[in-house]
Amino acid sequence: MSFFDEVKKEVGITDMQMLSGFSYVNFCGETLYIEGIVRLEKILNECVIIRTKTAVIEVCGELRVDDITQRSIVISGRIDNVSTRRLK
């Protein structure tokens, strides 16, 4: 079983909740992986804003986008702050 499967099981999050939401992992304030993106609102060196189905995620620091797919993004650099604002 994967780490994320273990976490989902432990906290009681269902696969349906994961499909309709988002998740992110901050690795030591240097790399951030976000899953569940709907669109990018803003990409600057100091700020990346991402919209998901249920929230807006704002990442601040000295940033660069390393990888992006239809549903996920990897942001690296010096990540000073990650904030989420619920839409629903």
C-alpha cells in the first residue's frame, strides 16, 4: 500500500472525495506537488495561484514551475508560504 493510501485510510478520506478535491505535499519548503488542479490563475516568480474544484491555492516564495500536467503541478524553489481558500 502506498503512503497516500495509508494516509487516506487513517484519516477516513474516500476516493470520491479525492477525485472531487485536491491534495498537496510540501517537501522541505523546496518542492511542492499539487494534484487536482483545474486551472492556473497566475504564474510569477514570487507567486503561483492555482484553482481547484473546491479551493484556490496560493504559493509564495522564489518559485519556478518544474512540471505541469492536466491535473497536477510541481513547483520548486524557496517555498515560503502555501495558503488555501475554500470556494464552497
